[in-house]
Amino acid sequence: MTERHPKINVDILITKKNTILLGLLTEKWSRGKSMYGVPGRDIHFGEHIGETVRRNIREEFDCNVTSYKIISVNANYELGNHYIGIGVVAEMDGEPKLLLPEDWKQWEWFDVNSIPGDLFPATRNLIECYKKGTVCASE
């Protein structure tokens, strides 16, 4: 029998002034629903959290991280997976480019007080932590 273990990833909330960047997920990730999420990928073995954040932003947008801060730890069981997501709020230089069209339909900036309701669960938890201004965790 194969033993299964949770994976660890980063979920990155990109902010600029009073806005946050959300991506509209493709059907591959949203089960055919309209759903928004944030960039995030697995942490590679031996990779520091900051290295993962910087790599992910380069891969997703061809931009550089100018600052980041860890704000949450979230358990994510969506799509039959089990992830422990380290939530990070970050700023980057430049504007996002759509470099992974197999994962994202588009990227949009939203006012922090006008966020769409159809959020991927880990994204919802990350935004709630950001709005509270405290480090938090979800099970």
C-alpha cells in the first residue's frame, strides 16, 4: 500500500495600494465553476519559503518580488488533495502577465473591499487573514 502524505505549498496574495490580485482559474482547477484564486506552488525540497515565493512570481508573471510576509497557515483538502499552504502577502514590480494559460484565464486587481465571492477555499482563508491583519491558521 502506498503511503500518502500532505504536500506543502505557498499561497501568495499580491497587493498594490488598496487592491489585491486574483486569477480566474481554468476549468482544470475549478471543476467547471467560475472561481478565483491566488498564485501558489509546491515548495521544492531544500527550498526556502522566500525562494519559493520569488520563483513562483517569476514563473506566473515574469515579475520580481519586492517584499513578502508570512501571514497564515491553511489546510486545503480541495480536489482530493491534502495541502498545508503557507499564506504570504507580497508586493511585486511590474504588471502581471498571463504566462500559464492552462491554469489561469485572466488576472484582475480587486479593491480589498470588493472581492468576488467565488473564491478557492485556501484563497478565502488567506484574504480573511490579510484583512484581520494578524497571523492565523485554518484546519
